[in-house]
Amino acid sequence: MSDRKIYSFYKGLFPGDVLNFSKRSPFVKEIMLERIYPRRVILPMKMHYGVPAVPIVGKGDLVKAGQCVGLPEKGAFSVPVHTGVSGKVTDIKEITLPNGIRTPAVFIENDMKRTRLDSLKPRSSLKLSATETIGVIRNAGICGMGGEGIPTAAKLARARGKAVTDFLVNCLQSEPYSTSDLTAIVEYPDYVVMGAAACARAVGAANLYFLISKDRKVERAALEASISRAKRDFEDLNIEIKLFRERFPQGYYRLVGKALYGKIIEEGETIEDICDAVLFNCSTMLACWEAISDNIPMMSRIVSLSGGSSGGHNVLVPIGTPVSELLANSYSEDSSENRIIWGNCLTGIEIDDPENTPIIKMTSVISVVRKTEIPRTACIHCGLCSECCPVSISPNIIFEMLAQGLGQKASEEGARRCISCGCCSYVCPAGIDLTSAIAEFANRGKVIEANTLLDNNAADLDYSMLPEQETAEASLLEDYSEDAGAEETKDDGSIVLPFDGGKKI
Ligand code: SF4
Ligand code: SF4
């Protein structure tokens, strides 16, 4: 089921480094059973790459779990937002997320009744065309859960338009103390595999590859068992597992392109164009199958809560849960001794208002780390930062250039290749925060991969065949099967998923 080769990029941080917390942490083996029902949720209208959705509920409105509370404006590059709790809308106002994004947000007080929309039930038929599959995913508000939150439907449509051959699923979660993706694989392997297979078929890929660390034996076993089951429904797909070394930041698309295909993806280029492949996060695939199979929009996610004396937990929470509610359910120690990080402890952002900071669609981990101040000294030219930089630039030299205002020279040294991984700051014995300075420079005016989706959105992505978006009263998810079920193939050449009607895994 997998070839014998072990893939990897060079450098980075790897086992033996102090960084390898999550492997030593007991929570890898813990069964994810905890669910948190927060007293309220804060739903930002922009949790994704693109423009914010527009609130379609008003203060005082009663809402049900699964209901859409924010819709993109017509023609906007955006995704809808749904509530994962039932209750009352208490406020709609602008908030600022820790990453600096200002966005309208809908505040909902949870009535703890867990009243769901009637439409959230398994789809009566799973015969969906490619266009309908992408339509369901778009209307479910799904965006990439592991990175920049690129709308999944737009990325699928682009991959289909470019006729990629390989569909890659990133199961390589390598961030310290972060195992939410790995937990998703162990808890819901069939959903991950079926979601990936359905999406791979929707884009017309011939190969479906799951990328996972060779050391993740439990997760591999779960994937292999699910792949065996899925092969019955997807005989035409070549499904394989590709093994990678345990290393941080394994899984970043440019590093995957180099490791798997030996190709260099320059800044602004896409993995579709250079490698004929498209890469998705495994938790995103789980969300896709929930939408396709069970008609459930993106309204909850698994989050790792890690660090501190309580070890680590993985919890299933409604999107919008305030960070304080996670902490209240897990920590008893004095929080003033800790830093709360929104994200992982290498690349995340420290927050000081957990009460008003929500879990968003891309939040895979909340890290709690002890407050320590590393004494800052001058660079001692040890070379550790260059040794670990995964894109092979010299952070100390670039840092010096930037400090002297020599931006052009820093660019020539490769500063714009920085992927903000945080490795250089982590290893620096002089306590120099190299990452902030270099990443800030690299991200200034950066053309990220998603921009090609924005540029091409009107021209290349054919949304004309997708159903019109619904109004506030109903779920955004329609049962497209009523029309699609009668035909095996479509005139437009789209692909029909070969599921049995009503089949449930
Ligand atoms: S310079 Fe950028 S890519 Fe290189 S180690 Fe530092 S943060 Fe990572
Ligand atoms: S790791 Fe720190 S001290 Fe060592 S060369 Fe890099 S900047 Fe200088």
C-alpha cells in the first residue's frame, strides 16, 4: 500500500531535538472523547482567505445548530459561516483577531439545548456529480483547516481545471504539541479517506496519496484499514500511503513538492502547475465527507490543547468557542504563570484576552507555555539558524541586513523564501527573534499561492453550474441527489460518485 521510500526535505527540526514534544507527550495515545459545549460562541465572518461573509441574522434572533449566520456577497471570493450551537444572537459587532484581521462577528449565547436543523441528516443518495460535490463543499463553508484557510471548493475547482494527476492528503502534522489532525485520523479514518477519495474523483485525479510520518504507526494502521474498505468504491483510483520522516515543518506545500517530486516551487508558483498535484489537509477531508455524506456544514473542529502540567488534550469544539472555555475545562493552575498561544508554540500568536478570542476554522492547537525570558545577547555566529532553516537561507545574515535597512540585499539573499516556520528563533542561543523580522519582510506584498485563485476566480472557476445560495431561513446545504440520482453520468463529462443510495460508513 506504500512504496518503501521515505521522503523528506532537508534541515528543519527533527526527533532528538527538544522540539519533539508531541511524540513524548502522553496525549498521542489518548482517545479523543472530550467535547466542550461553550456558554457562547463568537463567529468571525472572516476565518478564511478571501473577503468576509456578511451576517444574515439579527440581534435577538434564535438560531439552530448548523444554521448559516453569514453569507458571501454574490460573486465574492468567500465562504459562508455556520453556528455549531443553538441559542440566541446577542450581538453583531466588529472584532480584531489575534492575527490583526478586523472582521464583523456574530455572538451567540448557547441555550445548551443542542437543537439542530432538521436538514442535518445523512444524504439519501450519494450519487453526486463533480460539480455538485464541489457545490456541497462550497456551501458547507469549508476552508483549509491546516494553513491559510483557502476556500476548499475554489481550490478543488482550480485543480479540476488544471487536470492534476495526483491528489495529496497531508497527514504529516509536525507542529509541536499538536495532534488534532492525527486524532482526526484515528477517530474518523473512514471520513478522512472517503472525503479524500470523493474530492480526488471530483478533480479527476488518477492517484490519491496520503502523506504520513513513518513513525505514526497507529494512524497508519487506521488509514490502511480505511483505504482497504474505500478501494471497493474507488477501484479506478490508485490509493497509496507515502511515508515521510518525522520532521518540522514537514507538510508545507513547497517542501512537499521538493521531497515528493524533486521540484522547486518558487514563491508565487503553485503545486498544481509545477508538480501536477494538489495538496489538502486531512482534517479538511474529514469536513468534506461530513458535508457530502451527513449534510453537516463546517461548524466544529478538533483542537489540541497542550502544554502546562495537565499534558495534552484533544477536544471537539464548536467553531467560535472562546479560548477561555477550553482553558476552564482543562487547567487548574494559575494562568498568570503561563503564556497562552493561539496556534502552536513556534508560529502561533500570544493572546492576552482568551475570553474574547475564538477558535476559528484554522485553529488546530492552543498552546500553554511557561513564561520564560531567554537573555538576549549579540549573535555568536554559531550557525544553528542556518543549519535548521528548511528553505536554506541564512537567517542571521538576512537579519543583519534588515536591521541595517538593506532590504534589496536581503531579497537577493533569499529572504522572500522564508516560510515563517519559526525554527531559527527557536534554536538561537542568543535569544534573537529572527523569525518575526524575516517573516514580516517576506510576507510584505507577498503573492501567496491562493492569490492565483483570486486572480482566476472569475475566468477559470466555473461556478455557474452550482446551485444558487439559499437564504437565511434554511441550511445552505441542499440534497442535490434528488436531481442527480437518476443518472450515472452527466452530459458535461462530470464524474458521478459510485455510492449506493443511503449507504453509511
Ligand atoms: S528564516 Fe524563515 S524559513 Fe528559515 S528557519 Fe527562519 S522562519 Fe523558518
Ligand atoms: S542561531 Fe543566533 S547566535 Fe547562532 S548564528 Fe544564528 S543568529 Fe547568530
